[in-house]
Amino acid sequence: MSSLKTSINKDMMRPTGRVVGIIKRNWRPYCGMLSKSQIKEARRHLFTPADRRIPRIRIETRQADTLEGQRIIVAIDGWPRNSRYPNGHFVKNLGSAGDKETETEVLLLEHDVPHQAFSQAVLSFLPKMPWSITEEDMKHREDLRHLNVCSVDPPGCTDIDDALHCREIGNGNLEVGVHIADVSHFIRPGNALDEESVKRGTTVYLCEKRIDMVPELLSSNLCSLRSNVDRLAFSCIWEMNHEAEILKTRFTKSVINSKASLTYAEAQMRIDSATMNDDITNSLRGLNRLAKILKKKRIDNGALTLASPEVRFHMDSETHDPIDLQTKELKETNSMVEEFMLLANISVAQKIYDEFPEFALLRKHPAPPPSNYDILVKAAKSKNLEIKTDSAKALAESLDKAESPAFPYLNTLLRILTTRCMMQAVYFCSGMDNDFHHYGLASPIYTHFTSPIRRYADIIVHRLLAVAIGADSTYPELTDKHKLAEMCKNLNYRHKMAQYAQRASVAFHTQLFFKTKGVVNEDAYILFVRKNAIVVLIPKYGLEGTVFFEEKDKPAPKLEYNSEVPSLTVEDTTLHMFDKVKVNIMLDDSNIQHQKMRMVLVEPKVSSKDEPEKKKKKLQK
């Protein structure tokens, strides 16, 4: 008995403390809406921030009537000790709540995404047009314009970072090249353009707009490796045998002239075509064949292939409203490009680390603590499948085996769940860390080199590589590991916020989509069971939501949660992880500032046998 007592007490003993002083305020301007005072002609009102974690703010304004129903920005001035609310003042009106432009602006502000137009100071460092390659530019460069280089990207892509080529060379081996836009040629260390790019850290892709990291002249023109124009590149060139083994690697600044800008579908069509045998098509076939071998090696090595239910919206060309959703379909050519980008990133990581062991900018993906996998293992076990998690390789292999002929979608669900168990990948400086391993890719070292138009980390990696091969000079900040570590911190923050902003954009567009749809009845799968709810995934829309079983003003159903199985019994119906269910989806816009998707379980039908009985008792009370 006593041991039970101590275990209970231990669980209940939580260290507590109290705030005695605030050293630094972390206030920022907040977006939200005015909650107008009920008192006529009042000047003092409360402001409700969009971020639910922020308290309401008391402000004074004479424009309450015009600000009602608008999204506004308010700043905090102070928080008197005896007041329930901080005091603040009105800063700016963003526009009507629910309006697409306004909501996008709120979303960017709330996720701290720098999105103002580029200043004149920044633009003054752009090359003057018309631009062309000079003899000076060619000094440290190889002329590779004769090669059959092409790019493969999603449709409508204007910021083309990378291009590829593959050809047979005299000794029977293959020469494979990854050519990356030479952004660091245009963005020189320390000027206003560089400072702005490092502050932004990354390009942010929302559903219908892109917030560029670098001005459009570079992102969509001079640095974009479009076809049939000369472009400056940084090339990583391998000599490989037909088994995709690397015999030699070299890096060079170059000039290329891409022969084709293809979409994934167009590239796939060429590879599969029975009649096409031109140089570009043959180059693509060579790349595709090698990529398959590289992918197999990677997977044999223990790399993970995880699923995420990604969704793209089809926009109405006039109104830009979402009219249809499609789940992303991946072609072989997506994988082909990915394999060579990964290979280039690994090759460059090794090179800059060999050259600068103290200040290489690398990217690592920590292995998750074993307890992260508990939920995955339990869920698989409930379907009589075993998931091993002692290494990435064991995990990858058991995921491959976890198939159920009667339930083909189960494997995807397990992979989605595995993604949730993972840690975040982060940038770090090699001199400040000793664990370099990239768990998801099963690579001992990794970095980002292949997307300098849309990621600042890649620009630093380009600068390090250029110094390593003698193609450019160094500068003090580049070899200061403390400055690099600070920069990595900002880049990790910006990447995280960009990810959240992208998710918020998808959520907002999903709401717009369902606004016109009314109530929709769809198949769903249970991803998680909670104590009083289930989290479901609707594959058709790549949409996730929570079905709550306790509702206001309704008698609470009998709920029994079992964390071992994971299952939740509602009255007489037991729901397990991965069960297929049917739900009604509708938009709940009762709170204009926090609109949300509401989901209600339709099948299996959960009914309470003693419903009338409960009502009777309630009345008697």
C-alpha cells in the first residue's frame, strides 16, 4: 500500500514557482478584433487578439463604430499591477474580417513573416538591366553551355533553383551534374540586400502567393535557371559508374544554358515515350535509372520514406477562391530530382566540413527519444503488426512490412503517424556541436545547397564552398562560429514560422472551400484517440480534425479511455486508432475571428440507451 501511496504522491508533486519580476517584455503588435463596449458613446473598449494565448487588451478609441468587424493591430503600452487587462493603443486597421487579403495579412503578421516590399536600399544592390555575363564573371568559371542541361519542376514554377544533366563519357562511365543557381554571385556579404535576405531566411509559400526571400529580379529572372538563356550556376559534377557509385566529385562555378524547363509530368512523358530519343530525353532516362539505384541504396541504408497528406487547391482564375482540392500525386520524376538534390547536399556537406571543420553550416535531424514511438507501436500492435524502432533502418523495414491486404490505406496511416513521432531538423554550426547525424535520411552528414533562391542557409553554404575551391574570397563573419550559430538560430526560427504560416494558409483556404459546400459527409480514419475525443484524417481533403463527444448543454455521454490499446469507448461503441468512420464536416463560423472546421461522427452511430431517462432525471432535479 505504501508504495502505491508514494507513487501517487510523486506524480502529484510538481515544482511550482511564482513570478516576482519581469526582466524583458516580449510584446509585439497584435492582430485581432475590437469587442465594443456596451456603454453608449464609450471610449474605452476591449480588444481580443487572434492569438488565444494573449489576454484581452484595454484600449481607448473614438472610432469604435468603424472598427467593429475589422481586423486591427493593437500595441501594448503597459500592464498595471491591479488590472486584469493590459492597456494598449490602436495602431492600424487591416480590413474586414474574413476578407482574403486581410486574413493573409493577419496570418503573415501573426507568424512574424517579414513581407513588406523590398526597400530602395535593398533594390539598389541589384544588377542593372539589361544584364549579361562579362569576361570578369568568367574568370573563375567553367563554360558548360554545351551540355544538355534541363530543369524539372512543378507546373508554374518561376524560381528554378536547379538543373541536371547526364551523359556517357569516353571511359564508359557517366558524368552527372547538378547545377544550382549562383545566387551568392549577386548577393554580396554585408550589403542591404544580404541583410534583408538573412532576416527573411526563407521564401514562404502560401496557397496563392509567395513571399520571396530575394527580390523578383533575382528569384524569377536572373537566378532562375530558365531554358535557352545563359545563367550563372554552381555545379556539382560526379563521375559515376553504371551502378551509381561515385568515382570522382568536383565542384565548379559555371555558366549553363538550360535546354528545357520541364514539369514533372512532361519529364515523365519523355522518359516513357517509345519514340523520343533526343539528347535531353536520353539524359533524363540516364538520370532516372541512376536515381532508382541511389534511392534503393539509401533505403537499404535505413532512410525513411514518410507520408504526409499534402493537398493542393485549384483556384478560380478570376476570384482566386479555392474550387477544388487534390491530394498531391508524386511521379517517378519527383523522386528522380530529389535523389540528385540529396546527393549534391551530402557531397557539399562533406566538402565544406573537410575544409572548415569549425564553421561549416550543416543540417541535422536528431533521432527521436524512444518514448516518442510508444503511440505508433501500440497502434500497430492493435492491428497485429510489429513496428521496430531501435534504429531508423529497423523502423523503415518494419514500415515496409506493415501491410494489410484488407486495409490498403493502413500503411499510409502508419507513415503519417511516424512523421508525428519525429523531431524537427535544424541548421547548426559544425564547431558548436558534435552530433551531425541526419536520422530521416540515414546520412552521417547533410546540409542545404540546392535552393539558394529560397533558403538563406544555402547561400552561406555556397560561400563556404566557393572559398573551399578558391572561386571566391572569404570575409570575417563567415569564419566566426558564434555568429554562424546565431544565424542558425534565426534560420531555424524563420523556417518554423514559415511552416506554420503555410499550414495556417491551407487551413484558411479549407474554410473558404467548405463555406460554399455546406455539410459534407466523408470517410475518415481515426489517427489518435484522446480522453474525450478522436482525431480523424479525411484522405479526400488531406484534412485533419477533432470530433468531440462532450458538448455544451447536452448530457455528457459515458466515456472510457484505454491508453494501452489506445481506444475510446463512447457509451457502447468502442473506437480504435485507424478505424474507418464516417463524419460530417461543416464550417463553424459562429466566432468570426476563430472560424473552425467542425466534425461530427455519423458512423458508427453513437447513441446513449438511457437518453430519455437522463432527461427525466434532469427535469426532476
